[in-house]
Amino acid sequence: MALDQITKALVDEFLSESGMPSAGVASDFEKFVAYVVTSPHIDAAIDYENVMTGSGGDTGLDAIAMVVNGELVTDPDEIDALASSGATLDVTYISCKLRRPLLSRHQRSGKSSTASKTSSPTRRP
């Protein structure tokens, strides 16, 4: 899996700021996406051990999180405690499934180029 320059820079910045070592491009990208999707819903750092569900590059679900009242919940007892308190529960379920990006004609053929051209498909009547 190869990332474009902008995405690679964002993933590298994410790893640096979070203090995580690289675990390979696919795994790093999956953690980055989990962060981007989950972090707006919680007030604390993400516990990746309890959010990530697979290993990088596999075909399964990559991350899943349950956020209750702004807190990442990783233990069923936490939900029981919140429910028994009588408080209203604001629950958000988050799941991430990354798909392999579409490859350009040059990437599919194995040719490398220093510049790429993006074009929109042409509609024909």
C-alpha cells in the first residue's frame, strides 16, 4: 500500500504527535483513520489496543468504538454503571472499514512517475 505525499505527511505527523512507532504503512494508516473518525466524539486519548480490531492490510473491520456520553467505553461494566446512574445515555457507535484505494493506470502497470495527472471520467450521452 502506497500513500500519496499529503496523506503520508499527515500519517507521519499523527505518529510523531502520538508518540507511536511505525507498524507498517497499512497499520499506520488504519490507526490514523481510526483517530480521524473517533477523536471528534471523545474528550480523551484513544486507546488503540481496544479500538483496533485487525492487523494492517487484512480484509476485516479495522476499528470499532462505542462512545457513551463523550467517553470511549471498552468494558461492559462501564455501561452498566452509566445506565444504573439514571443519566441519559448519548451513545455513538463508530466502525471503520478501509478499502484499497483505486490505483492509477501507471500504478497498476508497475510504472513509476514523478508526476501524476488526475482526470474526471467523461460522461457520454
